[in-house]
Amino acid sequence: MKLAIVGPQLIDGVGASPIPSGAVLIGEDGRIAEVGPARDVPIPDGVPTIQAAGMTLLPGLIDGHVHLTWDKTFYATSSSPQEYERRLQMRNPEMQLVRAGHFAQMALAAGVTTLRECGADDFTMLALRDAINAGHFVGPRILVSGRPITRTGGHIYSGWGVDSSDDVKKAVQSLAAKGVDFIKLVVSGGTTTPGTDVTGSQYTLEEIRLAVEEAHRRHLPVVAHAISTNSIRLAAEAGVDTLEHCSWIGSDPKTTVTDKEAVEFMVRNRVYVDHAIMPWPFLFPDEPGAPPPGEVEWWLNMLKVRWPFLHYMRERGVTVFLGTDAIFGPWPGTDLWPGFQELARAVEVMIRWAKFSPMEALQMATREAARAIRLDQEIGTIQPGRRADLILLAGDPLAEPRALRQVEMVWRDGRLVARRGQIVLPGALGATGS
């Protein structure tokens, strides 16, 4: 055995309740060797041991939707086409790659051991993914889409317009040849790209189906950005693998129109839903924060419709998981959130605003997310044979959700990679964590 962690409250992602005092044995292969109540897990002599009574151990967090190459100035400059165009002109792939590596490590130090990079201006994220996988850079496990498929001038357009069925087919083929982990298809417009249609769909049902067929032929899942009710229904009917945001914007952009028939398509086609929202500061009124944006009333009213409907969707059999749509750094004009707390805060939002239980919300960022990204046989739960992606918290997130922000230690594949917000390099003193 490589390491034993003894005595913490154990949230394994399998049981409905935590184990009050658990134990986990990690093997030399970086996988869980044994797990259970501490009284039932004998610790072999000589195994380095962490005594963690009074703390909480749970699976590493999974963020289903981030953009590592962008920062929060994206929101500050998205209000006009001119500012958006200026942002595109200022692209610097080399600098984006360096910043993305920094942001990835911020996420890892906060307990996010796996994330899904849902679209960049170029293909630099493949290089970051490969460097991490090769052991050249300490970071979370990253699944990468590369450049998203979108129409000319469409949402997050960056100079690569995909405007016809032939274009869609060729785009999927090109992305697959680049070695992406999934296809990001932008089905609707977006609120952060001026001039795009947030009430309709950028692609027809036939074009979406073609993308799904071409991607699945190459064993690649399709992740669909869809914020309008129309686009959600089309993407669900076409059988995409995950729906991002699922905002239910009606024909009037200030309305929220849910669609139960679209939910039936989700159930029939096993479509997962990523409730990917940025946890804005105004969702935490008891904390000092930036002033809310002018559209906050409309946006908050929309969320107040979406949250109860998430319960309905789950009751019908739809798996809901969490992403943050995270773009990094402090909020413009503030020094808020110097670290990466977006996913911990997203879990809090699901508890405090959406009225899910703490265990349900945690599972959306662990077990359910692992299912959605097709890695549930590897991560998302603490079970024998699973990868030892683990986080140790100072407190109890079931009693106080903000305990999820107090990450003491992070292991990825059984190796300590972060301690109290600091990255631990391979070979560093105390790198086992014992």
C-alpha cells in the first residue's frame, strides 16, 4: 500500500449517507485498494498514514464546463460587438496557454481533479492536456474540445465558421483528427456574444443529427451549448450526449419557457444536462461582492424557473450535473475570488437557491458528473479499483456547504498534488501527504 487515510467522515458517492469514521487504502498503482468503516479496514504495518478524524474525505470534484483560456473580462467586454471584436484581436496563443496552465492549477488546488474544457479560440488546450498526461506539468485531468463548432458570427465565433451540412461533417472530421476528447456544438446563440440569437437555433435538426452521427462514429461525445427552448428540444431530439446550460429561453429573450416534451427526448436518448452557470457574487448576498449587473433581475427570475424544473427533470430520469462555465480571475473592477472557488460556490447555489440536499449537490459535482463525461468507471466515487482522486476537507460540507472551500489536501491518481491551496510538485518533501 502507498497510503492510508484513517478516521474522516467518508462521503464515497455510493451510499446515501456518509460513513462517520472511514478508512481508505491507496495502492501503489494510484487506485483505491480498500475502503469502508475504519473498524473494518485493517492498515498494514509500515503504511504511511494520515489521521483525519474530524475532517471529511470525498471524491475529487469534477467541473463539467470551463474555459481555461478566458478570464472574467469576457463578461465586461461582451456588451458591444466592438469590444468583443477587440477581445478576439488581442488573442495571444502563447500567453493563453501560460494563463490556462495557471488557471488549471488554481482549480486543482481547490479540489477540482477533473474538468471539461468546453471551447477555446484555438487548439492550445490539447498541448496543456498532453503535458499534464505525460507528467510534465501538475494539473487536473482535462477533457478538451478544441475550437467549438459554430456558425460564422455565431456564439463564441473565433474565425472558423461552420455554416452547412458539409461544413458540419468536415468540422467533426477535422476535430477528431486533431485528437479532441469531445465535440462542442454551439446550437444556440449566447448572451456573451453580441448580436447572436439567444431565442432560436443556429443549426437544424438534420445538421445536429449529422454532427452526432459523425462524432459517435469516431467514439466522440457531443456537448451542445443550448440556452433557448427551441435549441434544447432540437439537441435533445438529435441525441447529443450532454446539454450545456439548458436555460429555457423562450421566443422573447426575457421569458423562460420550459418544455416537458423536450425532457422526454432527454430521457429517451439518455441526454445528460449540465447546469453550467457562473456563480455570480450577487447569489451570495451575505458576502461583500460586486454590484449586480443591470440584467440581474431578468437573469435571476430565469433561474428561479429553471431550478424547480431541474427537480422535475431529475424525477423523470434525467441526470443533472454541475459545471461553472468558469472563466477565470477576479470579477472586473474587483479583487473578488483570488482563488478558484467557482465549483464550490456552484454547489452552494444548488443547496441554498435550488433547494437540493447537500448530498445531492455534492453528487452533481462528483458521481453524476463522472457518469455524464463517461468516466464513472474511473472517477467520481470512492470504490475499490477506482482512481484515487480524493479531497480532504477541514469541515463537514453536509452540515455547512462552505466547508467545500476549505480544502486541506488533494490527491490525483493517488499522488498528493495540492495542500492548503498550494501545488505540490513531484518529489517534494512530504509529497505523500503523510
